[in-house]
Amino acid sequence: DMELKLLADVGLVGYPNAGKSSFVSRVSNARPKIANYPFTTLSPNLGGAYHKHVSFVVADLPGLIEGAADGKGLGVKFLKHTERCRLLIHLIDPAGYMGESPEAGIKTIEKELKKFSPKLATKHKLLVLNKMDLPESAEVLKTLKKKHKGLLAISVATGDGVDALLDKII
């Protein structure tokens, strides 16, 4: 058996509806399906991005949920693609997911990555709070910044902070 693992410079991870597909659509030539319901992305999407004369490939990976490393949701089928990315960007929705707080969500995603492959726990990651255009985002940002040094804040919808994130990526 042969197994295909996508090769990308940047892999987007996080819960469903965190804005991964919207991000790849904003920064690249990819046009993935974008909708306001969980698991809109059913297969990885690759997009070629270009920023300040540097090109790189971004992989929009389907949303992860608790138990993904054990095969829950789209689980292992897509976690394998994170191994081939040079950098992971963990996008966070300020509203959380399914009643779980953004802080708890960060821990869950990190746990699933580590459980799938201990190498993923040591891979370079950027933690990014998306949807800063929403009213509750400012308070969530303040809370998360206390615990997470280097946390970036963006709004894919308005473009605020996206250039700063692209600077970090390159």
C-alpha cells in the first residue's frame, strides 16, 4: 500500500469553523468551500501563497475534534498531513467550539496532535486568534495573551492582522 501525505510549508489546524478555509482563500489562489457549519472541509486544500517576494504552500486541513488521534471525526485520515508541514498555524475561534472555551480548545488540539505523533508536539506552531471583528474577541484575546506568549490576533474577514501573520510565516 502507498499512502499520500501532502507536502506543504504551512498547515492550518484547529476546530471546525475556526476560519481555516477562509484564511487559505484570503492568502492564496485556492478557493475551498466555505460555509458556517462544522466539517465543511472534507478533504485538504492546498493554496500557493505569495508575500513580500516569498512563495509558500498553505494546507487547509479539515477541523480536528477531541478523539481525532483515535479516529473520531475526520481524525487520523487528515492528521497524517500535519507531519509533512514545516509550520503549523493553530487557528482559534473566540466563541470556542461546542461549548468548550477557546483555552480548553487549545489544550485539546495540542493533546490530539501529540497523541497522534510526539513529533508534532515539538513542531513549530503559531497560535492565532481569528475573528477579531466579533465583539467578544477583544476580551478573549486579553485572557489568552496572559497564558500564551506570542499569540497573534487576526480577522480573516476584514484582513486585519493578516499581513503581520504572513510576515511571521515567511
